[in-house]
Amino acid sequence: MAKRRGLILVVLSLFMAAGAAWVANRWVDGQLVSAANAEPNTQLVVAAAISIPFATKVEGRHLRMIEVPAGVMPEGAYATIEDVEGKVSTTSISRGEILVSERFVEHTRGSTLAALVKENMRAITVRVNDVVGVAGFLLPGNSVDILASRRVKQRAVTETILRDIKVLAVDQTASPDKNEPVIVRAVTLEMTPKQAEKLVNARTEGSIQLTLRNPNDEYMEPAPVVAKPAPRSVKRAAPRPSNATTVEIIRGTTTRKEKTKT
């Protein structure tokens, strides 16, 4: 009796698995649209089959084709899956969204974060603690100012050396959708090569501190104006009056003049 019951359970399990596979296959077939079976007066565009997180390399499983009325295709939309496959998403994308080129970047080699660094910019990581890292409130997508402190003749001097620097990642998290503060050990920043040199030099001379900027704050403190020194006037000595007199000497047919002091 027990063997018979076990056999029935195995048969039922196989039947249910086959049914689930058939339903899934029908669903996938229903989601796929090709140019052959598309409705008249429609266009095919690539959409997200599932949610695509930030900084994700796009694969075929992320994509599907959908129909839209002719003439309403969004600017920059992809017409084939091959056009977007292999790119890296620069934002989080919800399931069903039509994919457009401005939300993806090319990925040739290296990590996906490297593809997110803008042209002519660099990513540099600095070690932080709960104080330097603004108590864990630094998140990808934030902007910060960087303060540097050093000792000059037994006095502590602090100045803002860099402003409006973008945070690319905290530790190994690059998603800007994160909202909860987390104490991290490292922050990756995006800056120019010259700014990176300035930051490394400041860390070598002393310590640094990050300050969180308001995302709507566009104020940039103007550079100090250095007054040019006024040109120095050179006083020239007044010419001394001459006491010499000119005497004309005539000898025969020749004449010459000589100066004599009185």
C-alpha cells in the first residue's frame, strides 16, 4: 500500500511539473513578438522583461519585444535586442519599460562600474569611518565637498580643496536606490585627474573630511582674487648743475673749444 501511494505521488509530481513547464512556455511565447506576427500600423521596440538594476550588464533574459503604435516610438528606443544586449544600465529600470539609449552605456572590458565613469574622469577610492563618511549617510549618487587639514607651524589649517564631487559607490554598492544609512569603510568618488592628484596630496600631508551637499545646491565659492602689487616708482636723481664753462681757442686758422671748471 505504501509503495502504491509513493508511485502515485511521483506520477502526480511529474504531471504537475510538465503542466508548469507548458504554462511557462505558453507565457513566454505570448510575450515574444516578431515582425512576422506584429499587428498592422505598429512598430516593435525593446522593453524590459524583468527589472534591470543599476549598473547591470544587460543579457537576453532581461529583454523582450513589444508593439507600439506606428509613429510613437520614443526617441533613442532600440528596435532590436542585439542593439542593447551587452550594455550597462545607468539607472534602475522597471519591468515593462521601453528601453532608450540615454539610459545605457557601452561596456567593452573591466567592471561595470568602469563603464559608468564619464569620459576624461577617474574613479578614486578613499578610506572613511563613521565620521569621515558622514555617519553612513553617503550613498551612491550623492555629491560631496572635500576638506583637508594639515599642520602649519603648530597650527591646524583646514580648507575646502574640492567641491561638488560625485559619489560613485560606497564599499561595493553602486546602486543609487539605496536609502538607509550604512557605516562603510570606503567611498569611491568621480573626479578629474588633477583633482585626484590634489586629493592624494592632501591625504599625504594630513587628513580629509567629506561634507554632504544638498542635491539642489549649485553654489560654488568663487576663487579668491589676488590683488596685483602696484608698480614701484623709481626716483631718479636730479642732474647736478655743471660749473664748467666753454672757452674758444683760436690759433691761426684753427679753432677749438675746451671746457674749464670755474
